[in-house]
Amino acid sequence: MEMFDWEMLLRLVISAVLGLAIGLEREFKRKPLGLKTSLVIAIVSCLLTIVSIQSAYLFPNSDYILIQMDPLRLAAQIVSGIGFLGAGVILRREDDTITGLTTAAMIWGAAGIGIATGAGFYIEAIAGVSLLLVSVELIPSLIKRMGIRSLRSKELSLRVNLRNREDIEEVITKIEKMDMEVKNTRIKDLKEGSYLIALNVRVNYERRTSDVYHAITKIDKVNTVEISG
């Protein structure tokens, strides 16, 4: 108890609060990185950084054995080890869409915040979390409102089932006239004699997915529709 340092406890508390802020942002968006995961990453990263730094100065040099330690050797391993958690939240869907990259980056960021706090950089850690939240929440919204078409759109994946081969070109043309930009097209023959059109389209980010679905189902030649995005 003589070696107890209240500043170390303060670092852990600050790290927990900052980790909580990151976790809440992901929790509100129903992402894999939630409150508990974010708290554990931030607190344990902070704790390991404290142990790494303090142990480098607690072990005295001996006349017979010279102990030389890198104060941040454990922190360096945190950065590489946290990659396993980040890889676990990156998903590849059936339409080859990659999701979870932002969450993986936030996991890496939570570890970095814990390391910075454990090393005693309180102001920098708080500023880092503030910039993270602003970058993830405010900046994308501001960019979308700038009026640049490519930044005001979102990408949807469509799977349209048709009965006749002759209707393929007509259906694609009608979809393009619905203010949808077709980015990629894939056509497949199905066993039951129907045809599948897989499209990646861009639409205005304010346009609801359900509206796109209802618009496509009204095309006469369309049998079934599947949409994701």
C-alpha cells in the first residue's frame, strides 16, 4: 500500500470515461463494439501501459545484474494485439460488401486512448476522443450537406428476379430512370427458368430503402425483389 499512487487510479478512471464515450457512440448505432467491449479495451490498455511504465523504474539495478527495460514495451504489444479484435468485427456480406471497418478502427482508437491515458497524456487523450466523435458523427453529416452528388448518395444492393430474358434490358433501363445510378450489374440464369439481376445502385442518402423497394416492385416485369444496404 505504500507504493499506491492515486494518480494511477485517476488515469484508469479517465480511461474508463473516455472508453465509455466511444462505446456509447457505437452502442447508439447498434454496432458490434458496445459499452462493455470499449470499456474493457480502454481500461486494460491503460492498466498495461501503467504497469509497463512503472515496472521499468521499480526494479532497481543490481551490482551484478543490470536491468534495462523499455517503459512502453507492453504498450507496443497492445497496438499489434488489438488487431485480432478489429478483424473479428469486419464482415463480408454475400454481395461482397465490406462492413465493420469503422468499428474496427474505433477498437484500435479505444486502445490508443487507453495507452495515452496510461502514459499520463490526459489532455491529449480527451482531445483525441473529442476529435474521434466529431469525425465519426459531425463531419460525415456536414460533407453530405455540401451538395456534392457523390457524397450525398448511398449504395444499395438489388437482386431482381425476372421470368423472361427479354425483359432484362427494359427493367434495367426503368431502374436507371428512377433516379438511381447503376454502378455494377450481374445477370444470372436460375434453375427454375427465371433470371436474376444483381445491381449495385447509388441513390440519394435521404431516400429510404423501403421507398426504393416499393418503386421497383411496381415495375410490371419484376417477379421478386431483394434489397440491402
